[in-house]
Amino acid sequence: MNMVFRDKLENGIRVIGEPMPHYRSVSMGVWVDAGSVCENEAEAGASHFIEHMLFKGTERRTAAEIAAEMDAIGGNLNAFTAKECTCFYAKVLDEHLPRAADMLADLLRNSKFDEADIEREKGVVCEEILMTEDSPEDMAHETLCALLYEDTPLAKPILGTQESVRSFTRETLMDYMGRHYMPNNIVISCAGHFEREALMDALNRYFAGGGMGERSPRKVSTLSGGHRFRAVEKDIEQVHLCLGFPGFALDEDGQYALFVLNNALGGSMSSRLFQSIREARGLAYSVYSYPSSYTETGYFALYAGTGEGTAEQVTALILEELEKLRKNGLTKEEFIRSKEQLKGSYVLGQESTSARSNAIGKMELLRSRVYSEEEIMQRIERITMDDVQAILPKVLDANAMCASAVGRVENIAEKLQKMLQPGKA
């Protein structure tokens, strides 16, 4: 059994590690408590923009040298920005762990933020924003999130807006980074083939220094409550539908029961939505559900992409399945199958050093609580049909449902809105 350990660098950065001696790879993530929920209006998109800038060159390495150095050891170096955090990560052979630590520290500590690079990257990120706007499925999900969390930090897009990105200055970015990229806001995760003592020596060497300032407290995000619907007109072939309900925060009671419910409703090929809408009627290629969890809140979403002429039928079928669940819950067969699927997908999903590094790093940063694989399996095993039944009034509450529709919806938006009204949904 792999044992997860916690430690701390001399400057206060938290370290969480999981030695996996039977692997040859090792994955490291540097997790920063900085995401779109931390930004004010003028900083919208700053977390994501800084993620880009850290790959544009440091005092020791040009952007090209960063890429070439990692390629030369057959590793992978990348990053992502989420609503609540930013993560920079590397995966390498065990012998190259010190090099990975050196490169990650160099990116975070010594990036140049050259004025010309900032101006050039504004164009890149604005193109990324346009690319998202050209993806109606992404737009449907983003619109749903904005409705569910109206006027709270979670409603803001990770990329920011073209206006906010174009207005960034070096001073804006460095000020934001100075308030968030501090040792007490950082967790380093590591999973794979490594020795704890050697790891800590390398991290203390490369990540030394840094202030311990206090950042302003984060505004809490909660579901706005109530029913809302928004239609976005786009001249495309499909209508993209999203329905959202209250869910659970990270590690909140009910989260695992929702995982089981999700598998049965729309999280698998054997799920009700997939079988009813795609397999039995051929009305959609993509139809699914998913839970989304944050530190203070969460939601449960359903999605389907279908033709303009079949959007009302697909909506009706989704609502029909929801009503069946409200009245009757899951069958015993569905419950057993969904629970076994949850166990299998979890174990298979953790069979890599990068997956384990991500799992322990995110939970340590956001919840300061990490579960071993054995503990997760025990939590899944303890789920009962009564647990799933108990969450149905919350996660299928029609009065708290928000919905979005993106596509040629001008002629059907009013009908969809009426179908989705509480009492009918």
C-alpha cells in the first residue's frame, strides 16, 4: 500500500507526496491558490494569463529552451488554470526529478514578464476566448455556470474577457502574482518513484525564499437559488442544452451518492439518458451528465446536443427521466452497476503517477485533507440505495434548476422556457 506523507519546506510551502516504488515515472505539481474566483473586475483572467506568461522565458531560460530542455529528457511540462487554482506540472523519468523541480521553480520564481511578450500573449489569449465562443457546447456550460452562480466569483469565466485581457499591464500582473504566488498559498505534490529525503532536499534547494504576505480574503460563492433560463442565439446546426441543479461541495456528505446517481442518469453508456436519447431514438450524438464540485459549493449538470427540430423532444425526454427518478429513484440493478462502475473507473483513473499527483495536490490545496486509495474505496463501498434516495430532493429540485440553450433558438426559446418552468420540469 502506498503511503501519502505531508511535509513542509523551510519557507513554508506545503509538500504532499506518495511514493509509488513500482513505477519508473514521477509526477510533480505546483498548486497555487489562485484562480478566477480570486480576481476583481480589472484582474479578470489574470490567473490564466499569468499561467501563459510563466512559459515565455525566465532569467535563465528562453521559451524555446524551456521546451527543448524538457523534450530532451522525454518529459512533459504543462499547466492549467481552474476556477479555484492554477497548477504547473511535470512528468519525467525518476532520474530526472531534480531537473523537473528546477524547471518548475524557475518558471514560478524567475519568469521575466517581458513587455513585448505580454503584448503578444494578449493576442493569443484573446484568440483562445474567441475559440471558446466558437464552441457552442463550451458556451452552454459556461452560460449555465453563470446562471447558477449569478453575481458570485464562480460565475466569472476563467479566461476573462477581451476587454480585461487587453487592459493588462506588467504592473497589474506582477501585483496579482505578488499577492497570490506566496509560499503559504502553494502546495507541491509528487507521486511516483522517488525517495522522500532526496525530494525534500531538491525542493528546498530550488524553491527557497519568497515572502509570506497575507492576501485579501476570498468572497464566498454560493448557488444563487431559484429558477433561471437563458437562450443564446448562434447560427449553428445544433441546439446545445444544459440543465443544472444543486450539488455538493468537495468532500461534502452526499458527494459520493451523487457520483452513483450520475453514473446511472448520464455518466455512462448504459445510463438512462444515453440509452433513451441516443441509442433508442438517435436524437443526439452527445448526451451526458456530470457533477462539479468546488470548496464551498457544487452543482449537477445534464447536457445534450441535438437539432433545432428535435430540441423540444430531447428536453421532454430529459425531463421525463428526471421525473421518473424523483418518483422511483434508482433500481437495485442500476445502483449495483453504477457503484461497481464508480469503483472501477476510480481505480483505473488512478493508475498513473500524474493522476495521483493531481488528486493529492488538489485536495491538499483546497481542503487540506487527502484520502488514500483504500479510504476512497471504503467510502464508495459504504454508499447505500438509501443514501442515493436521500439526495434526490436536493439534486433534482426543479425550483432550483437553471438551464441554458445555445444555437438557432429564436423560434423555440419561449417553448423551451415554458417546458422548463418549475412544476413542469
